[in-house]
Amino acid sequence: MMPVAMVGRGGELTELTRAWSSLAGSDPPARRTVVITGAAGVGKSLLVAAALDGFDPRPSCVLFGTARVHDPAPYDWLAAVLSGRDTTGLPLPADALAWLAQHPNAPRERYAPGTLLRLAVATVRALVGAGPAVIVVEDLHALDPASLNLIGELAAAPELPVLLVVASRPPEAALAPELAARTLARLTGAPGAVRQHLGALTVEQVAAVLGQVYPDGPVDRQLVETVRERTGGNPYRLTELIATRGGHGPDGLVGEPPPEHPRLPVEPIGAELGGAELTAREVEVLGCLAAGMSNKQVARSLGISVRTVTVHVSNLLRKTGSASRTEAALWAVRRQLTGPSQPV
């Protein structure tokens, strides 16, 4: 049976797995690109996490990066990738590496933009090595222009043994709409590129989700249609409705008003909290840490992979200036950030 989170996404999941198998099975591995678009809450991150968990053979490495929102800086994506990594062996001048990694003590004078772009590509090549590897770009719509240029270069880089997986909202929601549109066009125009667009769940798919949540008997068709209308078929809103209103059976999904303040992020801009600029997902992870959850519990609660949680936690420690998960949790509590009430 298809897991609830993947209902309506089975074809896309199979296509992602096939793209990885094709790459990993070629000799030498040849770069492939997958572009996943859709509105907030349609399950782009869930799809990528499910695919990563099922890839066989396992990737030699996974480079995961996302945008720093609210006040983007050049090469935010690469800085996120480098966060927490041992970079001593990278074939890069120390001052250039410090600048690309956004170290607080980086020299004020930087290299010329073209030189920095070449050094950024060289950094990714060094991290990937012989591959085959996976490069994940979350929230391309929120990336800074330098990061967008880097992703475009990686999509065209010869003999790079990676599966490049990019998730983005539509360009009109982007920080730099025209550049994001050009970058998406460049990515989808790459040889062998796979384009996936995730839309709303159909009535039948909503029925399949409810059938798994309430397996004791068929859910009334009219109730299913009402639930789909209330949520717009958005998987995130559907999950929120079930979590907050469905504890007493399917009738609870329509017997009360839907949640007034769903956690679904609707803007490409995240939160500025106490001087730290966090993405909407990082705020959720931080709330889970404040609730005392382990990485595995956070992953289960948010429907993402443990590997993805690890990346988010590393970024949170850097952004909040915390030396440990406990310090980050205290930081969240002081700012009244809350996650799920109980670990799962």
C-alpha cells in the first residue's frame, strides 16, 4: 500500500528512482537532472526525501542545500552544503573557501564574480568525487542570484556524476522571478532532464488517504469531496486537518471549521527571529527540538528523512549561534517557538 504521504505521487517517485538507477548504472555515470515544481505544501520535499531513502545503490554522498531567506547572501546554497563539513582537503584557496562558506571572518575583498563561480563549481566537483552522488536544491525560488547561476552551471557541467534534484515553487513566487525562470528553463533543457509538476490531490486520491487513516470502513463520498474542497487537495493542509480535527473519526473533518492558522508556509520569505534568518522548515525543526524530539522523531513528525533533519539541525546551530541541540532548544523556548506538543 502506498504510504499516506506518497498518495498521488507514486508515478513521480518511480520516475525519480528510475533516473537514479539509470545514472548509477551507467559507466561512467552521466549527469541527470530532475526538476520538481509545485505550490507550497504539495509535497516536493516529501517526494525528494522518499526517493533518497529508497535509492539503490546508495549515493556516494548527498549534497543538500537550501536558501537563507529574508536577507539572502551570495552562494547561500553552497554555504548550506559546506556547513558542518570538513573542508580542509578541498583544493581551494583558504580566503575563497571562507567567502563561499560565509565564514564570519572571511576577508572583505572577494574574487571577481566569474572566478568565484568557477571556484564554486570546483568545490562541488571535489565534494562529489567519483560519484555517483546526489545534489539536492531545496526552494530554488528563494535562492540568491549567485546560487542560481551556480545551479545552472552544475546542470551543464560535463562529466559530473550526479543526479541533480531541484525543487521549486513557480518562478512568480521567486526572490528573483526572471532569473529563476531562466534557471528553471536551463535546467529542464538539459539533456535527459525530467520535469515533474505536483498539483493538488484529486477526490480519488483524497479518498485513498482517508481510507488509510480510517481503515474500518469506506468514507462517505460526499465527506471526501467536502474535505478536498476545504483543503484544496493540498497534501499539507489535508495532513493538518486530519491531525487537528480527525481524532474522533472522519466526521470531525467536516464538523468544525478547518484550522485557522495552518503551518503551511505561503510566502517565499521565512522568519527573522532574534537576528537569525530561518526558513519555514527550519522553524518547524527548531520547534521539534524544543519539544525534546530526536532526529528520527523530527523526521517522522515532519515527513522528511533523517538525513534532511541532520542538515537542518546543522544549519540551525550555525544560524542561532548554538553549540548544541540543547542550546538551540533553549533559544527556541526563549522566543516562544513551539513544535508538536509531544514527541512521536
